[in-house]
Amino acid sequence: MAEKLAPEKRHTFVHNGQKVFEWDQTLEEVNMYIELPKGVPTKLFRCTIKASHVEVGICGNPPYLNHDLTHPVKTDSSFWTIGLIDESDCS
């Protein structure tokens, strides 16, 4: 596993008092964690990763994350997945 940058925890991006996403990073990669709103089917989630831009949102709505990146990313090795949370882990 690549060495984590300090501090070794997830960081939170908050806008207008609402958590938008969390992230962690190593010297080689950045991981973003986005919680879908309750009741939104996973098939409606959209994520577009370009060399200098990222968009995240729900199909049929404006993206809620629409951001130019400070440094270019390697799009050929970038990907996104949807993971399900076991509610028993959230206690």
C-alpha cells in the first residue's frame, strides 16, 4: 500500500454546512467518498473524470460536484465504483 499523507484520516469537504464528500490520499492516488442521498437508485449516479475536471451528480439534475482540478489526473487509470454500506457497521 502506498504511503499515506499525514494526517492518516479522511478529510471532509463541507459546503453550506452540508458534507459534500470525504477524501484521503497517498503520494500516488486520491480516493473520494460520496454518500448518495437516501432513496436515490445507484443507477442514477453519474461520475465523469477528465484530465482536469470532475463531475458528480444524479442523472437528470445539475452535477453537485462540478470542479476543475488543480493538477491533471491519469484518466486511463481513474475509475469509480459504488459500494454498499452494511448498516450494522454504522453504529
